Amino acid sequence: MAGELEIDIDRSSPVPLYHQVAQAFEQAIREGALAPETKLDNEIDLAKRYHVSRPTLRQAMDKLVRDGLVVRRRGVGTQVIGPRVRRSLKLSSLYNDLQESGAQPRTSVLTLETVTAEDEVRDRLGLAPGTEVYHLRRLRSIDGQCLGIMENYLPLSVGTLTGAALERDGLYNVMRRQGSDFQMAHQTVGATVATAAQADLLGISPGSPLVTVQRTALDSAGTAIEFGDHVYRADLYSYETTLMNH
Amino acid sequence: MAGELEIDIDRSSPVPLYHQVAQAFEQAIREGALAPETKLDNEIDLAKRYHVSRPTLRQAMDKLVRDGLVVRRRGVGTQVIGPRVRRSLKLSSLYNDLQESGAQPRTSVLTLETVTAEDEVRDRLGLAPGTEVYHLRRLRSIDGQCLGIMENYLPLSVGTLTGAALERDGLYNVMRRQGSDFQMAHQTVGATVATAAQADLLGISPGSPLVTVQRTALDSAGTAIEFGDHVYRADLYSYETTLMNH
DNA sequence: CTTGATTCAATGTCCTGACAAGTTGACAGG
DNA sequence: CCTGTCAACTTGTCAGGACATTGAATCAAG
């Protein structure tokens, strides 16, 4: 039951020791070399085995704990956590979420224009009255079926947007390439029923359920760089998240 | 511009020093005593001022970094981050989410019984065929308005559930008091339209939009301890999350 | 057989000390 | 005036040791 693990520690490498140790354990756990429920050896022995100090080994373990791979309990020891718990922790990661929703099979651009921001858009983006913004409407489809309608507002400072680039790379890739660095996003997920116009676009009957997603994305300076108001067919789309305690 | 801050460190307290320091800074930042963009003093001076060692102070700072309150750059210093970025980071915390949804104004218990788990419930909870589970239906209301219908399935091993306790404390508090330790939950949020029966219970007309939430909660051992299938009135409820890059 | 206190093992906390690495700004040289 | 070098400052990394706190297993007493 002991966590025997052969790993190479390169002391001349620029990557920190604790990171090397943590990465080695993470790989072993994800590959199954360290089965769930396995109890690791105690800190002292592990530190001795890998020729690092206890604080360094603890730093590595703390990283594993934060990543949800192991659980430590004082007086008990360190246990590898079950795969169900650690599965798809990254689902709540901003990058994956954006990439997933930005690089889907096909998106066609319905509208690409600059308009004077309405009150709600101004408020969401934190802009002054009368400011011009991009207004973008896209239709996302998968396997020929229309999945949802995406409406986005962006400040002009994000760069230049073209329909071709948007359809080829997705909104978020285009923005990132022009220097936008996403730091966080605030989302509100709700429900509504399809209007006649929406139903017509999506190829469903009016009154069908729709998932609504409103998202405001911020860069690392705290500036809002995108506001999105999306609706998706409820029978083809749902929003998944993983909530962690801590 | 220096981060002058008078805080009391209680060395005889059972709460760790680094936690006291971190909490003091967090409070100061949230209260505005430390304005955004403020550059904090260097670690050495701060450690000296609060009479702790540098590793201890670093531990506190690491906590602040993880919580998204400050940014540190080697060779530069530590800066308080903008309020928009840090706002409501805790929204994606499991505990708050559960507490919020578990201690609402009023919940009345419609059904509390033990049944043989159906296939979907068995699969979600990871139970053997034929296992008995709690089946719970509750109606949540706020200000006299019905908000949603919550249907839950729980393994019998969670303890004993009584209608009175559930209505008084909420499901999650009852479970936690009986030893369940929530570690994470997986949620799927979608949309549907109200059936006649649902509409009748919620006091709305059939065909109105509903937000659906399916949640599986796991404890630290990776065992599923709850499966919930909830619907909420879309005009009164929406699901908010904050996505972080990292 | 149950219950209680004891003991042991493990992680949690905290300290001092040292060096590495990145950033910035000042200073000297062109 | 411009530019490249260097020194000072700050955070990052790492070591080794000491004691506290918690959980569980062990053992003795009822």
C-alpha cells in the first residue's frame, strides 16, 4: 500500500523542485500508477527518498491538495482521491470553457456592426454614455442542427473584427490574438421560451425551452472586454459545472 | 502609498498566525482600507511589523494570491488587485452555494419516503441494484411565492431525515450535522417548460420556462451522497457563476 | 464486552537562515 | 542626449529543526 514511486529530480533544472515533485505525483495518479485510496508514505520518508527538505515536499503536497488529487488529514496521512472527485475539475476553468464555446464546429455571423451602446450594455461593460461598441450576432450549429443564437457586445478597443476571422477561429481566439488577456468571467444561466423569431432561426417551434447565458468577461486589469447574451436549444445544450469545497 | 496596517496578532489563539495575518489583510482590502493598486511593503518589513517570520507572512500572502486579492511579481512587489476582478469569487465555492440553496426562507416537505432506486438514481449515486434510498420532494418559497420544486435522492447511510429538521435547517445542514463532509458537486443547469402538475404547484401557467438543476454531491472519499433534480421558476431564479483563469 | 485513558504516528504550524532570479533605476561612458 | 552596465531591492526557492495538534490504535479497567 505504500506509495513507492521512482521519479527523477533534476536539481539543475530551472523548474522548482516542489513543482517537479508535484508533477511527478500528478502524472502517476492520472496514469493510475497510484490507485485511488492508496495511502502515501509520510512526509519525512518521502522527503528523504526524493532528497528534498520537508517544506519543499509539503509545498508539492499542498499543490496536489489544491488541485484536488489527494486528501491529507492530520494524524492520518495522505490519500489519493477517487477519480470521480477529480474528474474534470478543469470544467470550471475559464480558458477551457471559452475555448469550448469558441471553437465549436460551425458558427455563422448574422450581424457585425458598430452601434451606440444601450444602457444595459454600457452598464455591463462599464462604458461612458454614447460610446460605440461592436454588436455581433452569430448562429452556432452542430451537425447541421442549429444550437443557439449568440449576441455579443465588445468595446472597440479590443481590435478589429471580421466575419471571416470570427467564423474560422471563434470570437475568443480572435480577441486573444489581438492582445486581450481573459482573467475572469461572470455568468448568469437561466431559462426562457423561444419567441417566434428565435424559433424560426433555430428550426424549432415557438414556446420551446431555451437556456439563456449572459456573460461578462474581464481582463486582468478588471476592465470588461465582452458582454454576451446567448440562447441555446435546451434539448441540445446544458451548462455543466463542478463546485469544489475550497 | 505604503500599506500601513494596524492589526492584532494573538499568539495564544488556536487560529494559525498566517491565517490571522491573511484575514486581517483580506478585511482591510474588502473594506477599502487598502485601496486597489496600493503597493504593499516588502515581506521582510511586514514580517517584522507583525512579529512573524517571513515564511509565515509568505503563507498569508499566498493565501491572498489564491483568493485573487493581490498580485505579486518578483522584483516588483505586491499590489492590491482591482475590485471588479475579485468581486464575488466565492460564488463558485461549494459551501456557499449549498448553504445559500439550503437555508432559504421557507421550504416545505411534500414527500419523504424510502424507495428502491431507479436506474438513473442508482447510476448517479453509484449504488447496487435494488438498494433503498431516501426520496425527498420539497417546495421552496420566498415571500409567499413558490420558487421551485426540489427532488432529492440520498443513500440511507447519510443518517435519519425528518421533515421537521429539513424544514428548519435545510437539507445540507442536516446532512453535515450527521457527519457528511461535502467535497465537491457536479451540476448540470438546463431549461424546460412547466408541465401541468409543476405549474399547479408553482402557481404559474403550463408552458412557462423553468430552470433545471441536476446535482450530484460527493464527499471527500469520492462517494456520492446526494442526487438532486430541481426545477425553478425562470423569472425568479438564475444560476450565477464566476469563472477564473487558473 | 464495552469503555476509557494512553501512546504513537502523522500532518500542521512556526522559526532562522541562505541563496537565486527577476525588475527597476541610477550611473558612467559613448 | 542616449545607451548599456551594474547595483539594489523584491519576491521565489530551499534547507533543517522544533513543537503543537489531531486521529487512531492499543491496552487496561470496569
